[in-house]
Amino acid sequence: MSHPMSNEAGGVQGGGLSRATSENDAGPDPVIGAGIALLGIFLMGVGGAAGAHYLFNFATLVAVLGAVLFVLFVALTALKQRRALGAAGRAPSPDSGVEQRDARD
């Protein structure tokens, strides 16, 4: 007997999610943008404490760029997951010859 959430069950449960996450492993990681933003915040603190206005201004640009990359990478990952789950949800189940319907139908 297989676990209800395993891929061996062949049903809708668990199968689509695992396929979607395995396809999205090659996508951009939001941690990159968060790391750049944190580096910029750290440099802002160093530049502000040292009175180095040019360093502070450059660090502000780095922090904003990191935040933009973070939001962009999260949005791209969400779109890839939605697209993969949508394709997996429309695929016919091997247990039945009836096509599965989308929730929007």
C-alpha cells in the first residue's frame, strides 16, 4: 500500500506539486536578491558611521537593486510554479480515461 501523498498513488494528490517543484529547481533563487539587499544595508551602516556620503549613496543603490531583484525572482518563481501546476492539473489521470477539469471551468 502506498502513501496517499506519494507519486506512486497516481492521483492528483502530491503528484502535481512534486512535478512543479522539480521543474522549478533551475529558476532564480530569491536569496540572491535578499543577500544583495542586506549587503547594501550593511554598507549603508558603515558609510553612515564613517561619514562617507558617497559610500552611503552607493550602498543605497545596492540595497534598492537587491530588493528589486528579490521581488523579481519571487514573481518569476511564482509564475513558473503556477504554470507548472496548471499544466499538471490539466493532464489526464492514469487511473481514469476522464479528463480532469480545472477549477475555473
